[in-house]
Amino acid sequence: MSGRSTRWLIEIALLLTALGLGGLAFGPVGEATADVLYFGSWCAAMLLIFSLGLRLPLHPRGPLARLLAPGLIATAFGLVLFGNVALYRHDAHFDATVTGRYTPPPELEKVARQLRGDVVLTYFYNSKDENADAAKQVLAVAARRYPHLRVRSLDLDTEFTAARDYGVKLYNTVVVEAQGRRTQVENTVDLRQMAYAIERALQQRMQTVCFMTGHGEHYTPGHVHYAHREILGGEQQSGSGLLEAPAEGLDRLKLAIETVGYSDRAINATTLPAIPQDCAIVADFGAVNAYTPADVSALKGYLLRGGHLLLAYDPRFSVSPELASLLDEVGLRAGHGVVVDPTNHYGTDQEQVAVPYYPPHPITEQIALTVFPEARPIRLQRAVGGIKVAELIATSKDSYVRPVLAAAGSDPTLPSLASGGGVGRGPLTPQLIAAAVQGTWPGGGQAPFRLILVGNASFASNAFFPYASNGDLAVSMVRWLAADTTPQLKPETYSLPEIRLTHRQMQVTFLTVEVLLPLSVALIGVAVWWRRR
């Protein structure tokens, strides 16, 4: 094939590529994908124009050629102008840095993508701070991509009037305004914190999560303490870094819900005649002592008037007859024993149940792997009219329930096995760990209520909150109870990132890395030697 024919084929291919990519951009694709297709179409068109331009003679001869040359030049300029206008209207951003320095984090992308009205973000940055300058550029990229996010980046050293109007006195302060509400974050270059600030501004009102105390719960109100975060090249202090807190506490959960726009406080149900009216959600994590009849009466009155209740009980919590009757009215029962899953568990402990799959429900639609250490089973008793019950968390079909081993000083009402008699177990069947209930309370409910019952409280504790998606699940439960419609951002865990694997995933990883990979290298070596011998 001659060079002239090859060139014609290349030009035809460029034409078809430009038309094809442009046509695909009009199809049912996402905005980001469409922008990339437009950019590819523009590049192909520019290459085609350049190749065709090389065909023009430098010194055209004849009257027709002299008239044709200006027309071709004008056409080329027109095509270039049209291509640049199209590229400007469909801006495509590419980050060539290894660390993705100029790419918005997933939290900012998600909240900006789901905006339905204008949100104004004003960033008073320090022009001498490289990290602040990088944050300013990423905000500009996000603002070009999502028109509802309106960004103003102002140098605090020069914009004195604007800073005074907003009451800003510190460098790198973010002010977010949405629908007449305003939230502010001081001294930050963290784009995730800016995304959380947008979410707080989108909240219609600040709802209060009331954590029950008085039964041995580990919720402690007040401030928390942060540690240093180790980074490459040194150590830095971060207000949203590592958390110093007792393993059984709920400090990480408390900070996570505050970050997305909730407030929290403690209520002592043993001293209150009724649940306070300002409690949008009531949560009880890790009660040790059994409820009194007055406690159960207060919870029932709260549900009758349309309350939102989250109950998380470990296996050693003794369910009183009054509480059992309350749960039975909506078709639930907190079972006895500890769930054991030989198939899906974390590490080598089969009682640290790992759940990688979930039935469809708004709470779990964005949840990945979760871990539940020593969970009790939840039972669905019967169907109740006007009540909708949904299974949330269930183990594998190879799971079973073993009785709770009695310890010195433990509740004698708990089922136990005598020491030395071995640990018995129930039949192999999927075990339900969490269920969600909603509807109107049977026989006199004043408004629709919501209730979540979890057979484990430790999954949301400081020790297990960072595990995989445990924190996501705990916050998602709070959001569902509050009927939260704001973007479901992934909460912070306030810990170093780690990879959590189930026992089966660890086995597959070990076989792949330690067995198959070295074996394949050895076999390839033998094959090469055999061929060259």
C-alpha cells in the first residue's frame, strides 16, 4: 500500500473517530464520560484538520487556487473556533499527578453532584500556603464541573472587607451558605471537611440524637482528644486525624454524626418519666443492666408518638419480660446465644462475624463488609398489621448459635453451659443480626415510628468503628431513622486506614500470593529451560 493511500485511510479513520466519539457523547452516558468523549472527538478533529492542512500547497497557482486557499483557511479557523467553544462548554479535567493532588475527593464529588440548588462556598485562603493553593485549584475544578457549586476563593491578606463581613479571622476558613443557612470551618485545607460543611448546611434543621445512659452504657459526653498522624516525611497534627479514646466508647460514632450535621446528648432513662420532645432519635448501645418497667414504658410512649429508636444489645444483656413484650408487639425478639460463622468471619475468630452481602434496604445499599464481634441473633416472630419489617444483616448459611458461657458474677438468668461440658451449638442456618421496623404502633399509635434492633453493640464502638464499613453502617442507621435526604457521605473513622479481610479472603490472598505466584514463576522457568536445553 502506497504512502498516499495510507494517509487517506488515516484521515478517514480520524473523521470516523471524531464523529463516533461525538455521537456517543450524546448517548445515555454520565456527564464525566461525555466530557471525555467530547475531548477525544476534539483531538481527532484537530488532527484531521492538521493532516488536511498539510495537503495545501505553499504557493497556490491559478485563479481558482487563489480563491480556494482563503476559503480553506477561513474554514479551518472556524472549525478550530467551534472546537474550542465545544471544549470550553464541556470542560474535561485530567489530573496527571501520582497522588491525585488536583482531583476532588469522593466526598466532595458526591455532594456537589447531588446538589439541587445553589450552594455558595467562600474560601479565605492563605496565598503563601501551598496546600491551601492546591485546595483552591481543586475547588475551581469542582465548580466548573458542577454548576450548582459556586466557589469564591479570596486571599485573606487582601480581602479585608469580605473577611470582616463574614467574621473570618483565621487563614484557610471555609464559609458555606445554602438556602439561608450558613456553616463555617476554620483553618482547614481538607476538601473532605469542606464537603461535610456543605452537607451540614444542607440539613433542614439540626436533629438531636439522644444516647441512653443509666444501664451501664459506655457513652460519655464531652470533648475528645486527638493524636498525631504519621505521614511520609514527618509527623503532622490534624484536627480530624487519630482519636484517643477507650475501645468500648462511642466517641467515633459521636464525632461522625456531628460531622454530618447532628447534635447529641445523654439522657438517663431511669430518672425520666418520658423521653424528651427534642430527641429526634434515641439510641441505646451496649446496655449491661436490665431495663426497669418504667424504662420500657418511657420507650413505648416515645414510639407511640412516632419516635425513632435504635437498640443495640450484646449477648450478655438480659432482656426483661417488659422489653420482650414491647419487641413482640412489632414481631421482633432478641434471641439468646452468640452467633458463630465458620465461613465469613474476621481473622481466625469465628465469633467475629463478617457480613459482605445484605438484603436490599436504604440502610445497607452503600455498605460493604461489616464485622460484628460476639453478636446475638434477632428473631422475626410474626407479621403485624400496619408494620413493615426488613432484614438488615444476616450471616452465611453455615452459621449457628452457641449458648453464652457463664462467667463469675454474671446474670444467672442467661443460658449457659457448665465448664467442661463442651460448647454446644444449634442447627446450621443463616442468622439474622439486625432488623428494621417502621409503621404505626398497633393499637393506638399517634404517628409513624421507626425502630432498629441490632444483636450487637460493639460494632459501633471505638475499637470496631473503623473496621471496613462498620462506621458507615452505624451512621446510615442514624440517617435512616432521621429520614435524612442529604447526600450520604462516607463518615470519617478518625483512625489510620487499614484493609480488613474475611477469613475466606485471607485464604484466597495467601494462596494467590504465596502459592500460585511463586509456582507460576517456577513453572515458567522450567519451561524456558526445557526449550533452551
